Amino acid sequence: MNKSRRSFLKVAGLSVFALSSGMAAAPGTAGAQIAPGSYGRGESALHAKRWAMVIDTRRFAGPEDYKPLIEACHKVHNVPDIPDAQNIKWFWLDSYEHTFPDDMNTYLDAKTRSASYPLLCNHCTNPPCVRVCPTQATYKMEDGIVAMDYHRCIGCRFCMAGCPYGARSFNFKDPRKFLPATVPNPGFPTRMIGVVEKCTFCAERLAVGQMPACVEASKGRLLFGDLEDEKSGVRQALASNFSIRRKPSLGTQPGVYYLI
Amino acid sequence: MYNAKAVITGILIFLVLCTSPFWASRTGKDYTKTGIVLPKDEKNCVENRDFMRAEHMRLLNEWRDEALRRENRLYTATDGRKWNISLQNTCLKCHNNYKEFCQKCHVANSVYPYCWTCHIIPGEKNQ
């Protein structure tokens, strides 16, 4: 047997190639679909390239005006009302200073300064919460919505530290204890102790062709639509009004616009 | 053989004890069924019975990921029927008796999934 180094390498190389190509051709089992059927989107689902909201604060006279919106949101999502610092916030109100801390105008008109502003998850284009989540429990969907998968949340609260808008709440207590015996919306789950939650832009409602609950309750004062569609209501409102966003200097590119 | 009587008896006893489960199963007593009560109004689940029995948990995981992460909230089964992907609003519509269906089998198999800390069992009152 007289095998040269050259012929040995040739055979070895060919064998490795044959083996690896064989393996590549074999069907992968790890990512395979389990269900024998197929998945798709509902016929009535609303689509957008980038969902965004425009809040016309000029048309709200005071904090009382926001109440029906908050109630609608909390009812649809079984959000409990915990009367202390551990409250769960999906849609809430705060002062001008807290809402727009970047604005340094000392001599702002009294009306703007004293008004209450509605706050919710901004569904940022560059969401810091998604970057810091170690389990991908929070993620950005292709339509711009920053969503949560509570099954996956381990309650580390990195996202709460990452979010510059305080839009995330931790369930320090079992939220069901703070809901009525029969939950407001039996068609939507509650959350459990130890997970973080936030506004979802009503992704589950968009999927069945409904507008978000707060938008529906606002009687046209909240606009919701596709930011990348020039003809959409939000784009037209932004084109014809002066609008601001929260903490623009951070570069998160919020998807919630305020008409002041 | 030293002490042959005791040794052989010992080995026999050992063998009988070792194989006792097999003898016990030979007595004809059937494996205890979980006694789950199937939904009355619906004969077919999303997919066939064997698949659902073996894979429902994996199917639910897949449904969750498809619905939450890819916005695919519609499942078309092999028989062409379309289902809205939702544990609470689709599965539990037929499987509305938690105690007689889910729980019986889960307890018999010693699995304790924590679906119900968030998903609402039909007719259940919290606390």
C-alpha cells in the first residue's frame, strides 16, 4: 500500500464534502412545524407597515376626558387597579413636566403646562426594552408593534430599566386578586405574578379588524393608522399639525405623537 | 453447593419479586383510564384524536408563537376547517369542563401546566 499524502488529502476532502452535503440535504427537524395544517392571517385583520398613534390633546378639556379611554383599555385587557406604587399601567395620565421632560421652556403657557397628558407604550422604532430582554419575551413585530409574550417573561425587569417612558409595570402581586370575581373581559387572559406587562397597541383587536380600545373610545380624538401610508389619517394629521413626541433626543423614535 | 436450599429459594423469591409487575398486569385488570369527559357538542377536535392526544401541548406552543410573534392567528386544519388561534376562545369553547377534561388527565399524568394562572377557565371565578 503506497499512499501519498496528496492522494490521502484528496480522498479525505471528497469524503468530508460528500458527508456535509448529505447532511445539508437531510430535512432539519429542529425548526420543523408540528401541526399538519397551515397558518395564516385572518381575512378581517388590519395591516400596516408601521402602526402609529396621534393623540389630539387639544380636544381633551381635562383629565376627566381621558377616563373613558383608560376604562376601555383596562376593561378589554383585564388590567387591575392596585391603589399604590405597584399599580399596573397600560394607559395613564401624567403632568407636562413628566411627559415632556426635554422641553425647557420656562414661560410655557399655563394651559399647556397644567394639562394632564395620556401616556402609553410608545412602540418605538428602536425599542430599548427589546434590546435588553434576555429571553426575547418582548420583541418588535414587523408592523412596528412592540409586543410581549408573557409565557416567556422571567420577571427580570431589565425592560423596565431600559424603557425611558416608564411604560412597563411589574406584577408584584397576583393581579387577579385586584380584579372582580368575574373578570371584565373573559375573552382575554390576565397576567400572573412575576411578569412585566404593558400596552400592546391592541394587537389582538387589530387581528380581528377592530381599532384599539382607547381609539374606539376616544370618538376620533385619537388617530391610529399606518405611518408609512401617506393617505392614512395619522399621516394627514401629522402633515397639517404641529406634533411632538416624548424624549426625542434618545433616538428611540416613538410611534405615539402628541398634537399640543 | 453450600446452603443450596436457602440460596435457590432466595433466588426464586427475588425473581418473582422482580417480575411481579408483569404478573400483576397478567391478572387481566385493565390499565386505569383517566375517565375524562369529552365535549358533547363537537365530535372532532382541530386535528385527529391521536395527534391531539400526543401533541396538543406542542401544538399549543406552536400556536402561541405563530399568533404572538408572526401574527398568524388563523389555523387551517388538514380537513380544511379554519380555526381562530386562541386557547381561551377556541379550545375552551368546546373543552369547557376543566375539571372533567384537562385536569383529570393532567393529574393522572402528574403534569401541572400553569396555563390557568393567566388564561381563564370558562365559568371560573377568581379567588
